Amino acid sequence: MKKKPIICMLLFVMLAVLTLSGCQGKEEQQSDTVVRFSTGEEELLSIGATKCPVSYAKVLLCNYQNLYGRAFGVDLWAHDFGEQDLYSYVKEVSLTELARLITMESLAESRGLSLSAKEIESAQTAAQTYYASLSDAEKEYMGINEEGLAALYRDYALAKKLYSQLTAGVNYEVSEDEARVMTVQEILVTEDTQAMEIQNALANDTDFATLAAQYTEGEQIEKNIKRGDLALPVENAAYALDTGEISEAVKADDGWHFIKCINKNVEDLTAENKLVIGQKREKEASDDIYEAYVKDLPSTLNQDLWDAVDLKTDGSITTDSFFSVYEQCF
């Protein structure tokens, strides 16, 4: 049986509450690992003292193949293009989430975290609800029972509790100016002579968009920008503008930039960017602790077993509600 380290393959992505998935390898909190496997089921993954059977991965595979496969109301599996890429992506996402959740479980236990009686009861309710929604074909493919699903939901809840603890000190106050998204038009040229020509033309009130169409070497003339998208000198010039104003020529490493502000604050995009900035702060707050913990944690993946696990995209597997059931029950 071929095994290989797994943690070194997986980058810790920000653990958003509503995109968590889980694996529970223990019957109860104790120092010696007690693994709940179905009869004859092989171990797929182990990280530290926690071991995980293949059925847990199949739960994630079923849900992710349908969540991703029916993106934007289109059945991507029914098309000839990109199926193998989508197939590989679904398997990668499932394995990454599984490994992350096992690690989060181990880290939670090392910090003395555990679930309340109410949370354990909610996990059992979620398992009963989700199991009742499965078809016979789905149950056969997953090879998991209600108790196994309850374990998954318990680990999901424990990871959420840990993530809340790791990010408890995050400052979510994001100023309007820090998050502000602007709509601008931009001219980029690399030659000094062209920059001078544009500067003179603007001084004579030549239309900015006309000059952009004639001169720019950039890929886009009009675009939305946020802080960090442009070179700092160009960003500073752009964010000093009011709607309708045009900057002077700004020198950056890639050439001369001229910016016209079309809308100094695109309010809906600014609101979205505030959330993104908050999520980035959460990730930064948890990364150091997580990465220090996983650095020396032993891990193995049964690669032969994982390679043998196939997705069933013939329409017999349609379940996609594992995560939404969690939201309902917790």
C-alpha cells in the first residue's frame, strides 16, 4: 500500500464557517485514538493521532461534485469540455478539506476545546436529517451510517468553534476609505514622448476616453480598482481624485499612467470589499497558530486507495445538502 505525507501538499486556506467540512476519527475525547470504521473499511488518511476512513471523503466528494458540477444552473458534467479538470478539482478540494478538518480537530483538542451537549445533539439531528435525504445509491456509494455522519457534523462544529477562538481578537472595523472601490479609466504608455503628448492633449481638454483608445498599452481602459490593485504611486494619485477628475502623469515601473475617476465610490463593491478585508484579517490571525501546529505533525495518505475512488457523474448521485443541513441544525 503506497502512502505519502499529506500536510506538506496542502495549503491552509481561510476556514470560512459556511464552507467547512469534517471528519471525526474518535469515539470520545481521550489520549488513545479510537477509530470508528465500517467493517472492512480501509484507512484513507491519518494526521497526528486522528485516522479517517474513506467513507468520510466520499461524503464530501458527493456534495462537492454536485455543488461545483451544477454551477450557475448548468450541468457541467454533461458537457464534453473540461470534465477531467473538474473531476480532478473536486477530488482535490475534497481531500484538502478533509485534511484540514482532521488537523483542526487535533488542534482544537490540544487547546482543550470540546462541544457542548447541545452541539452534540445538534450534530445528531443534522446526521438524521441528512441521512434521511439520501437515496439508496448514495448510501451505497458513501458507505456511511447515521453515526458516521454525526461524527462528521461534530467535527464540523468543533472546527467552527476553534476558528472562532483563533479569530476572537480580529478588528473588523474597516474604514470606508480603506475598502473603497473606484471605477476609473486609465491610460498607460511606456514612452516619455507619448506621455508628454497625452499631457498636452489633456491640458487642451481632449476627451480622455478618446486619448485612451488611441494611446493606451494597457489591457483595459475602464475598470474597477481597490487598494493594492495598482502600483503605490498610481494608487495614491487615483484615490486623491474626485469623480470626474483626471490625474497628472504618474511614473511607475511599467510606464506612465493617467487616471480619470469615473466613480470615486462604487458602494455595493465597497461593501463587498469590507467583508473581504475582514476575512483576510481572520486568515492572518489564524495562520500563524495553524502553521506552527502542522509543521511537525505526522501525516499519511493512502494514495492507492485515493486513486481508486471514482466520482459517479451518471446522475445517480445528486445530494448536495450536507453543508446546508448543518446551517439549519446549528
